[in-house]
Amino acid sequence: MIICVRTNSENNDFQKLVKELDADLAIRDGAEHAFYDQYNKIDTIKYALVAYDNAIPVGCGAIKEFASDSVEVKRMYVLPNRRGQGIASIILTALEQWAAELNYIKCVLETGKRQPEAIALYTKHSYAIIPNFGQYENVANSVCFEKILLS
């Protein structure tokens, strides 16, 4: 059974999973990785989740304030050998619930076109494609999404 533990970016398991995520993204993003990497620092993340299966960390995700009424979903990752088991959906749902508890009404996020499984996950969870925001505005590889949270 997957258990999501609320933590922050100081959590060692979260940090280890993010290192694996960054290694994966470096391969997928190629030359663009340095651009994305500058926006993915985790030293100030207050709201992070680690998903455990029998005390083994298998995935993670985080939210950080984007605007007064919204959070940005960040650092979503599931170990390659655990993909396709619904763990990412469990993490995303837990992050949305946490955001709602914190009185945010919307989640936004950015993912890359070279991450079709991520795009499929967000679409499956009723995220709608929106114009690229902020630093991703003119980035051809980026896809931005939003979802209004139901209270």
C-alpha cells in the first residue's frame, strides 16, 4: 500500500528522488536542461510529499505558492521500475488535497513535451492546457496546465 508522507525539501528521501528525477530530465531535455534546472531548486520547498511502499521511497512531488490563490506542482517523480502502478496519481491527488487544505483554489504546472507520460497523467486528472506562463512563455518544449480545485 502506498503511503504519502508530508514533509519539506530537507527530507533525505525527497532529495534522493529529486536527484534521480534530475538525472532523467538531463537525458530527456538534452541541451535545454540547464535552462529548466535553474527553476527547479528545492532548497525552499515547504510542501513536499514522499510516497512509500513498505517504507521504501518510490515517488515524490511538491507544491509551492505560485500566486495568492494558486500553487505550482513541482518535482513529480516515480521510480522507473514502479511506473504504471498508479503511484503518480496517488501523489498528484495528495498534493491537490494539501493545496486545498491550504486554501488554494488552483494548481498550475509545467512539463516538457518530451515527457508524454506526464502529459497523459495531467490530462487524466482534468488538467487543462493553458498558455505557457512566466519563464516558460516562449519555450517550445514546455506545456503548461492548470486545474481548479474543488473544495
